[in-house]
Amino acid sequence: DTGVSQNPRHKITKRGQNVTFRCDPISEHNRLYWYRQTLGQGPEFLTYFQNEAQLEKSRLLSDRFSAERPKGSFSTLEIQRTEQGDSAMYLCASRIRGDTGNTIYFGEGSWLTVV
Amino acid sequence: AQSVSQHNHHVILSEAASLELGCNYSYGGTVNLFWYVQYPGQHLQLLLKYFSGDPLVKGIKGFEAEFIKSKFSFNLRKPSVQWSDTAEYFCAVNEGSGNTGKLIFGQGTTLQVKP
């Protein structure tokens, strides 16, 4: 499978615990995006990288959230001291930088349930 | 701030019926517009996109959408739906006039097609 890969696909954690999600983008895609989607809503932008540089973070990304892309390939999204409101699906997407016509490809998402 | 509004939250149709899903966006500048589909248990997939040129855009699986700038609309259409079109549909617009790839999504429309 050469699509965007995310793991774990599902995570149940107790409130207060830390969780980390990993995203492997399509190879040669130098832009990587994280979105969050809650039930009944469309995805909301969290942050994005161009290669290893984090270029923008949404106000939705509180101090408890941190994303990295250390070598410009895979990325991790860590949530510290999880809260019930963090329960959502976390989507990763990637794209080749360049022409505006390039498509953004999404992964299958990582479901987080905080109990 | 930019926003995307999808008028129909839940649509139920019989097979062979025609489909039109509404999408309006708020942004006065140059826009890139997208429709994504999410089949049950699968990742978001691009149905079609508009960047420039012919405002009538054709996508995969017989879908099309028309960009009407004066109405800030990008409605999705299909002349005859199939049971396999049952899915959630998201309209999205790029944020701003740049080429960051950041998308703003509508809240989605759930389409249920009855056989």
C-alpha cells in the first residue's frame, strides 16, 4: 500500500495519559498535514509541515499537543495529559509541494477515545 | 474567517434518483474548491476539484460540480445515484489565496441510498 499510513488506528486511553500517533506520508510528499475530526463535523486543520519544518499551527493545537517530523519523512502527533474533549479522529494527509493542482491524500485516521 | 457551509446534513435517496448537495463558502478571493467522499470505514478520497478554467468540473464515479462565483457555491451533482454512493461527502476550500494546501471543510453530508 503506497497511501498515507497511520497508526495506531484506534487508541483508548485514560484521562491524563499521554498518547502518540504516527503518520507515514506517501514517499516524496514533502508536505504533511494533521487534522482532527469529531463526530458530525468535517476535519479541522491542526498543523502542517514542509519537510521537517512545522510551518503553521492552528489555535486548536493547545500546549498539550506537539507534532514533529524530525527527518522530513514520518510525523508524530503527541497529546499530553489527555482530556475527554480530545476524543476524536486524527487525520494525517500529505501532498507534493508545487503545482496548485496537486491533490492532498488522506490516511485512514487514528481514533482516540479518552475515558 | 473563511467558512464552508453544507446545507444538507442527511440525505436519503432511492437508487437512480438524482443528487445535488449544496456547498457555499465565504471568501472573496481566489479559491480552490474540493469535494471529498468518505465511504464507511475508509479514508477521505478526492471526488473532484476546481482550480481554474471551466466552472463545470467532472470527477470520478459520474460526479460533477459547478462553481458559481457570484453565488459562492460549488454544488455537487450526480444524475443517477447507486447504492454504492452511500457515504459522507465533504466540501472544502483552500484557506486563503496561497498554496499551503490547508483546507477548510464543511460539516459534511451523509448520503444514504436505498436499493
